[in-house]
Amino acid sequence: MLKRIGHSVREYKKYALISPILVAIETFIETFIPYLMSKMIDKGIIPGNLAYIEKLGVFMLIGTFISLAGGAGASWYSSKASAGFAKNLRHDLYHHIQDFSFEDVDHFSTSSIVVRLTTDIMNIQQAFQMLIRAAARAPLMLIFSITMAFTVDAQMAMVFVVSVPLMAIGLTVIIAIGRPLFKKVYQRYDGLNRVVRENLRGIRVVKTYNRAELEDKKAEKASSSIYEVFSKAERILQLNSPIMQFVMYGTLLFLAWFGAKRIVGGTMQTGQLVSLLAYAMSVLMSLNILSNVFNQMTISLASAQRIDEVLTYKSTLTNPKNPLTDVKTGEIDFDHVDFAYADDGVTRLEDINLHIKPGETIGIIGETGSGKSSLVQLIPRLYDVSHGSVKVGDQDVRDYDIRTLRDNVSMVLQQNVLFSGSIADNLRWGDEQATDEQLVQAAKLAQADDFINSLPDGYDTYIEQGGSNVSGGQKQRLTIARALLKNPKILILDDSTSAVDTHTDSLIQTAFREELPEMTKLIIAQRISSVQGADRIVVIDQGKIEAVGTHDELMNSDDLYQDIYNSQIKGGETHAKN
Amino acid sequence: MQRTRVAGRAKLDGSAWQILWRLLKYIMQKSHFALFIAFFSVIVSAGASVVGTLFIQRLIDDYITPLMKVAHPNFTPLLHMIILMGAIYLLGVIGTLLYSQLMIMTGQKLQKRIRDEMFTHMQQLPLSYFDSNDYGDVMSRYTNDVDTLRQMVEQSFPMFINALFNVVFTLTAMITLSPTLTIISLIVFALSIFIVRKLSSKSSYYFRMQQKALGNIDGYIEEMLNGQKVIKVFSHEDQAKAGFDKRNEALRQDASMANGLSTMLFPIMGNVGNILYVLIAVVGGYFAVNHITPITLGEIAAFVQLSRSFSQPIAQITMQLNSIIMGLAGAQRMFQLFDEPVEQDSGDTTLVYVTENEQHELTETSERTDKWAWKTPEKDGNVKLTPVKGHIEFKDVSFSYDGKKTVLHHISLDAKPGEKMAFVGATGAGKTTITNMLNRFYDISSGQILYDGIDIQNIQKASLRLSMGIVLQDTNLFTASIRDNIRYGRLNATDEEAVEAAKLANADSFIRNLPKGYDTVIDGSGSDLSQGQRQLLSIARAAIADPPTMIMDEATSSIDTRTEALVQSGMDNLMKGRTTFVIAHRLSTIHNSDEILVIEDGRIIEAGNHESLMQEKGEYYELYTGKTILE
């Protein structure tokens, strides 16, 4: 898994390699300095050898400057490497997601994908930088320091054989006990979030039923449950610093006592003791850093897993090997089509057989959940059939290049989405090269030109994210115009005029009939009036075709159609959307 | 990570000292003793570490060097010294243990207390607070802000004080050892602090940029994923990828700069310590050899050690100062919430259960009966009981949120007990605002609203709201069992009553079909129930409360026709015998209303029943025949 994610380093690999080398240089010089210092004291200061002091001093200063350059360089290049790595990882992930089908996106959910692309990758970036910088530094420092300590005085250095494992055991135990507790803390935070969120959203209900006390109790319970685990977890983790101090002070005292004896005994020199003390500090410090690194790494491991899960997810829709790149006609055939969504397996469409001639206008009517949308989504391969086949221009849709197919099948979706940008930008989604005249023409067909012109900035009016500054009906008309600009062979309107008033709706229908006779048109609607003029109307009920015919035929032969018709006449049928 | 990310954002308006002082007072209220002990423990811990460094000098000068000169060294004084040091060290360790544990306890208790008190306070805030604040923003006060505050108390406070005393002690020790060498050290440090400040102000700029770039990319992903079907249908994948890559590259640049500059601080501070270390040794050695200033070998050794450890606390202070500012920003946001004025309530009329005898006299009772009355205390000390009927009158009511723009104009209406009154109008016309006046989610600006003849200003808000059930489009269920969700309407309802309410709401059959029936635990955000089923539960919740008046927001068309019919009949069941206000979204369900009010721009433009309005051939007629549409 880590290897797979690691592939994303690519062009930043050189920075990632330079960084630990620079760290090694820095660390090496840093650990060497106390050794030189002992030489300086024992051979320079005590005998009063000024020349030696000067010579060694300059040498050491140059060394520290190199070390400084190494350290700063490591920071710089590790940041470059990790930020670049994160960029590539985001790139790979996002591009992979673009090939996902809707089932795949639904599988992960939008918010979880956003979190993976932002927070999770940020965690990995941090961990990666740590890996090539701090994680390289701590073990090096440990090894160098212990080696140097043994070089200075092997007998005295034996103290590390006791203190290092002692410290290591202490830290391991703390992490082992603390970590599961921290995991629990995060879970309990979810509980608190839930209580607050539900309270904020439901504040009208809370106030109506006077449930402030009950809500207080819930919040108190959630905050207590965090407190219990969190304070325990933190208290255990905080034992780290007194333990570290204890071992460090113990080591110092040991070195002081036995060092003094050895110096007096003549087997050791004062400078050596001073440098040993410095090494003791670095050894214990590096252990501490190591434990931090370890802790951080495991946190980001969870993030890495979440990213890998997406990266390795195989999209359920794929392009055929030798795809067809030309759609001949707007003819559509449904041949014994069964369909079920993968996630629940419930059959949505059953044994659908339907032949649609090029240029025909087909109305589709049926209750919510009867399978109307599922039926038309099979045509541009938003989903694939479970059994049977869907053909466009006498070829199975699965044999076409997906892009070719979708360029020829224009679909106005039920959830009509506009993107932030001007109206013209949004319309040009249909055809990037469209001229202004073409935009106006499409907008006229969709009965959108009038209202666009009434806006202060006309076609340059900026659409907010999600299209919040135009009304539902206007949005629907814009999305229809956008679909028309593609000049497709097949146009599908999935309940796309529900927020448009009946008069405008009929203008759109007329325009379609008169201006676009060659285009095959499939119109899903709730209102009978929207499909009344179609060549044929398909009535769908519970995933099956109940009847096919013209309005008059169905009024005579089909009970369900009559029922729908009657209910709309009686009820006045005004879909007042807000 | 989290901390550095927030660093860029940390901004304080107002005086940091004021917030700090207020925060300290807040903490002191509960944990003054622990804080006091912790403060001294920090000083002890810092002292022990400085004394420990000085110990090396004493060891070399006072013990090792003299002992080297005698033939038969006596190690007893040295042993005593070691034992004494051991005791001091132990004291330091105990100090560290004490303050770290105490501060954790303080911080943890503080975070719990803040959360509880914030929540309790929030429950008392008027609805305008909830309507005008972003939920995400409020929620982050409970999590992110409290967390940074906790970190500040647990770590930054003690570390800052520890580092501060460390600097003071170390500096004192250094001056005592050698003023000349101290000056050299200080110059080098001044230089390094200057570089650090430059770097950190630069890096915090890039952190802010990174944060912005991150927000930018976040919004882009969200927009693209939400519109993914459209992207597919129009084969716009390449453009979507290109747009992403552009933002991604911007993020990389800022992240690289921000991290590059900020992580550079550590090697700089560390190596400055080393440079100083060498410098002191050279200069000190030079002094000692040439006898320029009286300095001993031990003093040099100790000074070298001191100056090396000096860089640590200084870096610490800069870092902690940053997190303290961040923590204070969190504290400020928390105090802001505390400072929000709570909902005012001057009503003294309350809702009580009563029994009625044959002479129609009412007697208050603590038990639940099927009759409610308004209980108003009178000046003479008696109480007046008015039977609750559900008669509601608006008399020339106007309303403005801000005192400038009037959103309701001269609304007058009269809903007799048991009548059904429907509001029709476009989104934003003021339908919901009228009902908000009724249960006093907002208070009217002028005019009067009477409930059974009593001005609702005089009714205690809790009682008023209890007498009015609501069924909203946003069903707002809570994470709990279905039974508890129904019982939210009346906490002491029995299981049988819950089932009865569910039956009335047409919810019983679907509930029974669930594997665990009434004990099924549902998720408040509700992915496990359909919109229609949630609607049915909210009807059942209102039914169990059994209020004399109902406010109903009709379901929109997002539910399937069969469930919609169930919801409609459930609502009809609930309306029976109650004064009901319906916010209508489709006209087919309201013909049977006693009165239909057509609202436009906060005014009633038409009123009457279905027949009379159809004859009028006005706005209602236009709507009904589909000539215009509500948008």
C-alpha cells in the first residue's frame, strides 16, 4: 500500500533523496562537536595551548555553519518534496475519481472524498516530511551519539545500555496504553458533534417541545464521555516528560559520580566528561523525538489507508477495447433490459422492450420511483444494464467510446447543476466553440433568452456556486439550453420542466417539435400536459412498461394513465416548488 | 499539523490581555488551587534544570580539580554533593510530574465545563442566533476552539512559564559566571531571534495563503462532485481535471513555502546553539589562558552547557507565544457565545392541566387531564384560569428583523378554535415568518397577537410553545430509538401512547416492519429512513404532545406519491379538532381550509375560502389554474 502511494513522488524524488543526506550531514557534525569540545578542553584550555584553541575553534565554527546549511537545506528540500508529493497524490486521486461512475462516487460519498483529498493528504504530506527529515535525524543522532560516547569512554558509556532501554520501554508502554485511548477519544468526539449538530438543526423542535433540559443532559453526557477517556489518555501520555527527566537526571548523576572518580583516578579527562554529558542529552532527546515520530506516523497510516482505498478502487464502467467512435442515428432500442443498482440489488427495471425511431418524441410518465430515470440513464451509460442490452444507432451502447456516446446523447438531469461562472460559460459547457449567436439561439429554443436579457448583465451574469441566484425554473431552462448546444442526436429531459409554468412549458415543446425535428427526444414529466403532444407516451409502473401509445389511445385503453390524468385535472396540479 | 494550520488564521480583535485576564478568572473560578500548585511546580522544575547545569561547574571546580591534587582523595564530600543533587533533581522530576498532571486535569475539566456551559447558554438563546449563525461555525466552537484552548492551558501555559523561568534562571547563572561571555551570547541570540521573527512572519503569511488555497480546492472538489453527472453527460472530465490541477499547483507552492520556512526554524535555532557553544569555548578558553578575566575551567564548561540549553527555551517561548495567541482566539470566540444575550421572557401566564366540574368551574391539577387552561396570576394574589381553546387573532401585526426593513405588513387574521388556515405564497413571501410570530421565535414589532384573548407577550414562552405543535419540512429527528423520538413530544408518555400516536400519524405500519420495531435506533441526520417516513415520525411526535394548536409545513414533492398520501392523511388526522396553520406548497391539499391567505411580500393580498377565491379570479385563481407558478 505505501509503495503504491509512494509512486506519486515522481519528479520530487530527487528532493526526497537530498533531504535525508543533508540531515545526515547536519546530524553527524552536530554529534561530532561535543567530541571536539572535549579535545578543546583537554588539549587546549587546560594546557593553555592558544594555537590549538584557535585552530580547532575555526574548524568547529566552519563545521557548525555547514551543519546549519545542511539543516536549513533539509528543511527546504523536504518541504519541497513533501508538498510536491502531496500535489501529485491529490492529482492522481482526483484524476482517478474523474473516471468513477456514480455508483463509485456514491460508494464513497462526496464528503468523504473531499476529506480524503484535503485532510488525509495533508496528514500524509506532514508524515512524509517527517520521514525524510526528523525520522532520518533521530535514529542517526542516536547511533552517532552512542558511538561517540563509546569512543570517548567505553566503560562510562555502558550507562546507556541501561538508560536507553529503560527509556524505550517507558515510552513504548505509554504509547501502547495511550493510543487505543486516543482512538476512543476521536470516536467520542463524533458523539458530541452529533448532539450539537442535531440540536442546532432541530432548535425549533427543541424550543417547541421545551426540551432544553433534555438536550443539556445529552450534551453533558457527550462531554463527560470525552472527558473520561481524554483526560486518562492525556495523563498517561504526559507521564512521558517526568520519566524522561528521571532517566536523564539519573544518567547525569551516574556520569558525574563515576566520571569524577575516574578523572581523579587519572583514567579520564575533564573534557571527556563534559562531552559525555552532552552525548547523554542527545541520546535521550533522540529517543523522545523517535517516540513522537512513531506516534505521528501511525496517525497518518490511517490516512494512507483511506487514500489507498480510493486509489485501488476499480471503476465499474470501462471503455471497450475497440470502441466505435461514430453514432449513426438517433435510433434507440431497449432489448429485454433488466436493471438493478449494485448497492442494494433491488430490481428497478424488468424486461423492458422498446424501439424508438430517430426523430421521434417519446413522453415517459410514471410515479416517483417507478424507474423512469433509471431507464433513460442507461442510454448515455451513466449506469450499465444488468441483463439485456440498450442500443443506440443499432449498436450496443457498451461498444461505443463513452465520450462519443455521451456527446451524442444529451441529457438534462433532474438535479440540474450549474457551475460558478457566467451564464455564457455555463451554456458553453455544451459546446466550447459555440458563437454568441448559437448561445442565443439555444437559449431562445429553451425559452431562456427573455429572462437572461432581463438580467442586468445578460449572458455575462455570474452564476453563484450551485446556481443559487437564479430560480428553479430559470435554472431548468438554462440547463436545457446547455444541453441543446451539444447538438446531440438524442435529447433526454428528465423531469426538467417541473418548475416551469405550463405556458412556457408548452412553448418549449412547440419549439422542439418545429426546430429540432431530427433529434430523438425523450421527455420524462410529472405533468401530463408536458407529454401530451409526444408521438408516443410510455407509461412505466414499478419498473415495467405498463402501456405505450398516443395520449388519445392511452386515455381510452390505460387505467393508470387515466388515473394520473384525472388526479391532475381534479387537483389543479400545481407543482409549487420552493 | 492542526496547530500550524490554524496558526495562519489566528487573529485577535480586541485586547489579548483582556481576553487572557477574563480566561484566567474563568479558570480560577473552579481550579484556583490546582493552578497555584502547578505554577510553583513549574518554577521548581525549571529551577532544578538550571541548578543541574550549574552543578557541573561545581563538580569540576570544587570537587574534581581539588581532588586531583591530593594523594588520597576523600570522596565523601563529593558523595554528599551527588546526593544533594539527586534530591534537587528528584524535586524537579516531582515538579514536572505535578504540573503536567495538574495542568492536564485543569485543561480537561475546563474543556468539559466550557462545553457544558456553552451548550446550556446556547439553549437559552433566541432563534435569531441560530438563524444568523452558520452551523459549522458554531460547531467548531465546541470542537476546534475548545481544543486549541485546552492545548493552550495544558501545554502552552506551563511550557511558556517553564521556558520563561528557564531563561531568567539561566541568564542569572550566566551573568554570575561571566558577564562578558553573557554579552557575547546575547548578541548572537538577538541576531538569531531577529532571523526567526523574519522567517516566522513570512511563513505565517504563506500558511494563510495555503489555508486559502486549501479552501479553494475544497470548494472546487465539492462543486465538481456535486455536478458530476453533468460533467459526465457533457464529457467535461478533462476541463474538470485541468481546473483541479491549476488549484492543486497553487496549493503546492504555498504549502512548500509555508512548510519550508517554518521547519527551517528548528535547524537554525539548534545550530545557533552550536555556534554559540563553539564561540564560548574559544573565547572562554582564550580568556582563561590569557587570564583576561578570572574564569575557571568548570565555569567554561558550565557556561558552554548553559548557553547551549539557552536556545531551547527561547525557541520554546516564540513557539508557545504563537499557540497562546491561537488559544486566545478560541477563547474569544467562546466568550462571544457567552456574551450573546439570552431569550427574554416576561410572561407570567402558564399552561396547566385542569379538571372541569358540572358547573364548568376549572380546578388546576398536577395530573395529566384532557383539558388545559391558561393560569394568570392577578394583582390581588388570586389566579385566573382561562380554558385553552385555540382561538388565535393577529391584530395589525408588523415585523422587522432589524428595525429597518419591514418584512410583515399589517397582518390581521382570526383563527377560530378548530379552524384550518392556509398560507399560500412564493418562497420568501413571509408564510413562515407569520408562524414565527405565533410561537414567539421572533417578537413582533407592532400590533398584537391574542391567544384565547390573552396577549401572547404575557404568556410564558415555554407554555406558549408547548401549546403549539409544529411539523416542519425539515423533520429534525434525533439519534435515538423511534420510540424516544416520538416521545420527544411528551417525555412521560407510555409505550402504548407512543404506538397510538404512531397509528394516528400512519407511521405504525412501517415502524412494525423494521427489524427492531419501535426500538430501532435511527440516525438524526437520517439516511436510514426515507423522507416520507421521517415526516410521519414528526407527525407522531406532534400527536403525542397533543397541543390545541398546530403549525404545519407541508411536505414537498420529494416523496413518492404513496407515502405522500400517507403523510397527508396523517396530517389530516392530526388537524382534527385543532386550530391549524398550514404553510402550503401545493394547492390540491388545502381546498378544504376554512380560510386561505395569499401572501405576497409580507402582505395578505387575498383571503377567503377556495370557492370565493376562485370566483375572485385573482392571484389564487392564476396559481390554481397553473398560469403562474410559485417561485
